Amino acid sequence: MQRAIDHSNLSLRDATVDDIEAVVALVESGYRGDLSRKGWTTEADMLDGQRIDPAGVLEVIVKPESRVLLVECDGKLSACCHLERQDESAYFGMFTVSPLQQGSGLGGYLLAAAERIARDEWNCVELRMTVISIRNELVTWYERRGYRRSGQFKPFPYGDERFGIPKRDDLRFEFLTKSLAREDTAFAADVGSPDR
């Protein structure tokens, strides 16, 4: 387990088009290839190929009601996520913490920041995300932070290599949801706790 992060060394900002290459590299490192295996969020045993491409990152950076949030630690990109307003809900995705910094509390810090933006700036009442349903350890991490399995699923895009090359035939996404009522986001004060 990593040592807890020093919040005084962190900065949070929106990504620009100049950050696309760095965001792609971070996301790929968190989910694909050998470096991803140094963290616990790897999908390398389930999927080959890419997780994201520059065109996909550009799309969500320039899209209206959409933000890509970056966390820099001592000036180095360490975590990112995508947040998109969808009526009264916000969608959270592309969540990545550098494999070498997982377990430090950085993930909780960024998730709490995304929740605050969705609730306080966009007046959203719910945050939604999708996870690969067999990622039980990841789902448990979210459940400890107030998210609930919705029982709603969407199919994995088999055959579309923009999302990776599956190594198994049982992949599907499940929606997780969380109310953004203030009493439901009390955990946000505990963002210094370890990711796992």
C-alpha cells in the first residue's frame, strides 16, 4: 500500500487539447500492458488493445457539458476522469490513477472532487458510471464510497477495437449510481484514506 498523499502537493484542473497525449498515456498505463499490472485496476487479463485513443479524449474535452479533470502531484499528471452533465445526473468515466500511485488516496480525492462539481456547479442529483460487471474488487471500492449496483447493464462493444480486444466472452457493463444529496457524500471528507 502506498503512503497517503500530501494534499498540499496536488492541483486539480480541467484538461485542454494540449493534454491529450498525456491523458492517453495515463489511461493506457492504468488499464493495459505490463505497467498496469503494478496497480490493482488493470484490465490486462480481460482485454488487449487500447483503452482510449486521442480522438476519444479530444471528443470529451471539447464536448459541451463535459469536462476532463486532471490531478497533478508535484506538477506531474497522476490521475484523471471524465465528467459529463446529463440532465439531472452526471456521468463519471475514464477514471484513472497512475499504477505507481494507487493505494495513496488519490482516487478518493479525485472522485470526491468530481462529486462536488456535479452537485455544486451542475446541480446534479446523481452520479452514474459503468464498470465491467465482473470487476468485483473495483465495484466493492465504489460501494464503500456510497455507490450501488443498479441492476442495469449494457453490452460490451465486442468487435469494436477502439474499446479493446476481449480475452473472454462474458464481459458487460453494469451501471453504478450514487445520490449526490449532501448527506450521501459525507465520505468526501475522508479522501486521504487509502484507495483500497
